[in-house]
Amino acid sequence: MAAFPWHSRNRNYKAELASCRLESVQLECGDYHPLKPIMVTESKTKKVSRKGSTSSTSSSSSSSVVDPLSSVLDGTDPLSMFAATADPAAVAAATDSTRKKRDQDDSSMVGSDFEPWASKRGEILARYTTTERLSINLFMGSDKGRAGAAGSAMSEKVRTRLEELDDFEEGSQKELLNLTQQDYVNRIEELNQSLKDAWASDQKVKALKIVIQCSKLLSDTSVIQFYPSKFVLITDILDTFGKLVYERIFSMCMDSRGTLPDHFSPENVNDTAKETCLNWFFKIASIRELIPRFYVETSILKCNRFLSKTGISECLPRLSCVIRGIGDPLVSVYARAYLCRVGMEVAPHLKESLNKNFFDFLLTFKQIHGDSVQNQLVLQGVELPSYLPLYSPAMDWIFQCVSYHAPEALLTEMMERCKKLGNNALLLNSVMSAFRAEFIAARSVDFIGMIKECDESGFPKHLLFRSLGLNLALADPPESDRLQILNEAWKVITKLKNPQDYINCAEVWVEYTCKHFTKREVNTVLADVIKHMTPDRAFEDSYPQLQSIIKKVIAHFHDFSVLFSVEKFLPFLDMFQKESVRVEVCKSIMEAFIKHQQEPTKDPVILNALLHICKTMHDSVNALTLEDEKRTLAHLINGFIKMVSFGRDFEQQISFYVESRSMFCNLEPVLVHLIHSVNRLAMETRQVMRGNHSRKTAAFVRACVAYCFITIPSLGGIFTRLNLYLHSGQVALANQCLSQADAFFKAAISLVPEVPKMINIDGKMRPSEAFLLEFLCNFFSTLLIVPDHPEHGVLFLVRELLNVIQDYTWEDTSDDRIRIYTSVLHLLSAMSQETYLYHIDRVDSNDSLYGGDSKFLAENNKLCEVVMAQILEHLKTLAKDEALKRQSLLGLSFFNSILAHGDLRNNKLNQLSVNLWHLAQRHGCADSRTMVKTLEYIKKRSKQPDMTHLTELALRLPLQTRT
């Protein structure tokens, strides 16, 4: 193609804007409005027949529009219709499954405020461990009675099964010795799986044997420290067994009458299910040993629902009495805990049985100090302070069951019973752990008196004060008692010699102090913690507790000027000498500051403290720090910087930014934030000082510009630098700093050749050309209003940028360079207008400097012709089979650019547009709909004033049809 001259058309931007505005149409809303709530009318629908025939629907509403959601209310939703026509067997199976789930849900009639056993078991398993060797008995009995003759009588089957149980109990077992704790846990899990497998293969007797065998293990206290964890593991198996038996009997209740109702009574249960249920109870009753008989019967306690309405209420007291036959107090208390656990699941309303269980336990509690227990402890080398905590999980559970929704009077009764037992510390601790915090807080002084009288030999007093403190963190004591309570508690806490005991207790009472007292008392407590935890670097073993203290303090002190005026707060932070922990503490402080600081601040106390904290976070960054962690730290530091404001003291503000730059130079997002902050500061100065063009103001603005110019090169991301050069140049231009703006734009232009082909975006390598194209388009928009430098000639920056674009190595398969050239053509066309589309206040752009000078326009047109030549040359290179689609798209795009910005009254430019139109359609690659709409647009524009020349053009633009 030959070279074509460029002639820009004159634009009337105001007229074009007016023509593009939508016509205003008056809307008569009437009764309808899109934000008016929808009125749903009830419709009555005939039920669908069982045969699935379609029934007619009659609505009582006069409205013709039926709300699709209202049909749910009349019973004709799609799922109901589907169920009505479904296979009865499938419906029965689905109903059975739903019924089971509903029955299981109904079995737990306690509220969400009752802490379930599942939330406690993990803590018990983690706390009660041992390094001693364990043993376990595995069933090795024969299978002689598993298969009987098909025609054997029922009595023979029963006798055979009883013989199998006898065979199991008479020693057909194998004892595995020398097991580690993990081996023991693995064996128990294998037994649990064996139970499920045996049940699934219809080997019910074998399943029962496994449960009996496991229950027997609960009578073994040879490794006493592990007993609570053993209880957890084995009762899991018992729970599985109880569930399997219940579901088996429940499934037998399905007959012609359908499923059982939600709250069924024994009258609804068929004879077969009742007989099976009785058979299970008879089997269990034949177990000779007390402990396995008790545990297995308790596990299926819920099955009494199938036999009698009063079955559970009669069995609970009897099973409570059975426990009296267990001589070992530790074994008996866990048996009571299991009975209470099952009782709360199946009959939580039977409080009398729960209370009876508890009071029986109190009567036998003195056995702990008897000869039998003491001899056992001596034999195993266990001290009493280590033995007593073994009771805590069982006692805490029993107390929780007893105290659940219990009246306050029950707490009074229990306190009296504890006094009669000599204020036993273990019991007192369980009472404070179980009852509602409000009840405990109201009697705080009484509890402190009881704690003082406790014997410390078995259960130390500081644990009691810790339990009391936990309650006071949840509920407030009487205001008149608060100071006395703190003084009495701290007298005991501060005398603790063991650092771990001290910090575990102090951690709890710090919250009470922060909640009810001033910074003076908090400072005293922090000073005491520092005093106890500094010797021998005891703080190194207590970082979690010290972190908890910090979080509690900042949770209650939202005024950071008050917080940092607490004398011992920063010295307290100095105890966090492990870097990872120290950084986490600093992060928690900064998160609290960002969350609670409502107004910008310039308080020197806050600034100095938070600069120190932010510096600590920043200095933790190294080559191994993850990007996510860097982003988190940068976010927190930026949140602090954003909240610092010195008002109109702009010099102090820029000084703060300079100091921040030196302190946080390793975090690029912080430097980027500082640059944006300085740019905003420069713009604020311009707004505040409008009309006051003093040398001082100008110097300050130049200082801001210099700050940005110096800081940007230190950034690593190349597009970050490009965009900041552009943004900072725009700010400099807005503040009439023309030479500084030129420097920014030149720096951006010189950086373009350094843009790599691939860049890292969120950890993935992506081509950079699309990002470069976006940046350059934004750059062109700014260059429109940048005045030419008097010493560098016409359109110096545009020429420099074009040279860089021409020298840049573009991908062969990419057309982005041509898209950029097209954008340059748009820029040059806009620059040729007498008045530009937009301006910057107090800055004379080229339209004012040149005033439509012919030499300037001639230079502009020459550049346009150079750009056009580049575009046309590229179109020639696309005349290949694999690139014809690209040629068509680019040809049509260039045609549209000429249509929008060129003066088509020029014959050569007009002919070029016709050629491009034919090129777009030449090989059948053009989109027919796009071509048709484009031609319609040209015809429509030809009817506008001064656009009649487009009529002839439209006649020269044929639409080719595909053959």
C-alpha cells in the first residue's frame, strides 16, 4: 500500500457529548414501582392424586401473576409432587433414613449451652499420657457356636450363645504385653473396627464379646496415669455398640403400619422388636463380672424405650446402685461419669438420678485417702498431687450434668457439702468449673474463704484461684467486693515460686484486673509478672501465657494513649525475645490499633511506641519470609501510617514520611503507600494553599515531588515503578512543577525498554504486553495536556516514546504494537484540535501555547503519517493464511479509527478507508453482524450536519456475502 497523508477532523466535544446523552422520558409509575414490595397472594390448589394425574388449580387471587415461592406454602412444591408419584419402597427407605436421623436428634434434648462430650475427649487424650508399657487382653475364643443347624430350636441357639460367652469369660484370651501408648491406641481402634465388621457380617455374639472384653479393661488401673484416656477410648467402642443395637431394633419396628412416630411409645413397637430387645438385656445380664455388665447395659440404656415407658427411669437408679459395688474410687467415678453421660443423652430430665449419683460419689470420696488407694500409689510410684487430677475429667463431667440448668439453691447445697468434707480442693474446683459463672461470681468472697481453708497437700490453691478467675472473666462480682477479691487472689498468686504455676494463674486474673480497674492496677500486675518471669529467663517457657496477657490488655484498652502510658507495657513486650513470637505480639497490637483507632493521631507517645512495634515487624523480614507474611506486615504498617496526621503542619508530616521510608525500606508495599501518601499530601497542600503561591509552599511541593522521585527507583516491580512515575508526574503537573513532571515522564519512557516479556503475577508467570499496553494508553491520556519543553522542540515526549515503542522487541504473534500505534494516532488527532478535551488548572497545554499554529499542525501530521506507515506495514505482514483473521480485525479497527478521528473529506484518506473496508472482508474472516452495524452507523452519521460526505463513502462500502 502507498503512503497516505493524515488529516484530522475538527472536533466539537461539547456537541458530541450532548448528542450522546440519553433522552429523558417522564415515567408514570402508577401502582407499580420496582422497589415496591411484592404482595404474595395465597392460592388454593387441589392435591395431586396418588396416581400422578395432573390436577387443575384454582386460585382465589384475581392477580394473573403467581409468585413462584408461594406454591411452597400450599403443599405442591416439586419435591412433594415427586414423592407422591415415587415408588413406595423407595419412599419407605427414605422415610426410614430420615426417621433414624430425627430420632437421633431427638435423643439429645439438651441445648447448645451444654458442652458435649465430643469437645472434651480430645483434651483428655492429649493431657493424660504415659511412657510406661501397657497390656491388653485380646479375644481368642473358638467359633464353635457360630453356625448351627438350620432347624435347631430357639432354646438350643440361646444355649449355644451362652456357651460362647462362657467360653470367652473362662480364659480364651491372649494378653499382649509391653505395648507403647500408641500401640495400645492402635489395638483399641482395631477392636472398634472389628466390632463394626462383626456386626455388618451378622456376627452379633462376636460383637458382644468384643464389647465385654473392652469393658473389662476399665477395671485395670495398673498404669494409673493413663486411665482417663483409656476410659475415653473404650467408651467410644461402647457408644458404637449402643448405637448399633438401637438402630437394629428400630429397623425391626418397620411393618405394615409404617415407621415409628417421632415420640413413639412401647405400644407402637411390634412383638419381634420387643423380643429381640429383651434378648439383648438377657444376654447382658448373664455377664458375670460387675464392671463389664454395668458398662454394656449402660451403653444400650436407650433401648428401654422399646419395652416400657418407665424403663429408663427405673434402670438409672438401679445402675447407680450397681456402681456402689466398685471398690476402686477412680474406677467408680468414671463409671458414674459414663452413666451420667448416657443419662443426659436419653433422659436429661431425670435430674434426681443424676443428683443421687453425685451424692453417692461424695460419700465414697474419702476412700481416696484409704489404705487400698495409698498402697496402690506407693506400688506405682505416684504422688497424691499427680493422682488427684486423674479424677478431674470424670468429676467435671458429673458436675456439668448435675449443674445444667440447676437452680442456684443447688450450688448452695453443694457448697455446704464441700464444707462438711473439709473443703476438699478437688471437689471445690469441680464445683467452680461446673456451675454458671454468674452463680460463682455472686459468691466470690465465700469461695475465697473456702479456698483459704483448703488442704494444699493434694490439690494446690493456685488452681482454685485460677478456676475462680475464669468465672470472674465471664461474670462480674458485686462491685463492692471487686477490690477485696483482687487483693485476696493476688496475695496468693504473687507468693507462688514456680514460674509456670504463677503465670498460669496470673494470666487469668489479668483479664479481671483490666475489666474492672484502671491503668494503675494493670501496671502493678504487669510489673509483678515481669518480676516473676524475668529471673532465669523463665519467660522463654511461657510465651503462650504472656501472649494471652497482651491480648487481654489490648482488648480492654482501646485508647492507645492510655495504653502506652502504662509504664510497664513496653518493658513487658521486651520479654518476647523469640523473634517469631515477638512479631506475632506486635501484629496483634497493630491489628487492635487499626480496628479501634477511629481518628488520625499525632500523639508522640503513640507514634514512638507504634514506630518501635512496626520496626520490629519490618526487621523480621528476610529472604525466607513468605510473600503472604510480607503482605500482612505491610498491611498493618500501612494501616498505622494512614492513621498519622499532623493536620496542616505539612512539614512535620513529610518528616514523618521520610523517617518511615528509612525504617521500612524492605517492604515494597509500604514504600508504595508512602509515595501515594506524599502525592496526596502535595495535592492537599495545593488545595489548602490555593491562591497563596508563596515560596515556602512551592518549596514544600517540590520536596514532596523529590521524595517520590528518589523513592521510586528503589522499588522492584517494573510496572509499579512505571505507574508511580506516571502518577507522580501527574501530581507534579497539577502543582505547576513542569520541569519535575517532565523528569518523571522521561524516567517512565526510559524504563519501558526494560519491561520483560514475562512478569510474575500472584506467583504465576504471565506475558507483559497487555499490562504495557494498558500503561501506555494511560500515559497517552496524560501527554495530551503536557506542554512542550521550550528547549526540546515540538512533541518531544511523544517522539521519545514512539522511538522506544519502535525499538521494543514485540512478540511475532502479537498485535499490541499496532494497537499502541493506533492509540498514538488518537492522541495526535486530539492534539491537533484548537481546544483540548480537558486541561489542568493553571497549566497551559499545547493548544494554548501554539494556538493552532500551522507549523505545529504540520509536525503533528508528519508524526501521524509515520504512525500510519507502521500500521499499514504491519497489515502487509499479516497476508498469510494463519494470520488472515488478525489482518481482518486490525484492518476494521484501523478503519474505525480513521472514521472517528480522520477528515474523510480528504480523498486519499477516504480511499484508504475504502481499502481497509475491503481488506477486512477480503478472505471472508470479517464478522458479518459487525460489518452491517458499522455501515448502519456510517449512514446514520451521514445525516448529521457537516457529515454529508459520509453518504458517498457509504455507497463505496459494499457488504460481501460468503459463498
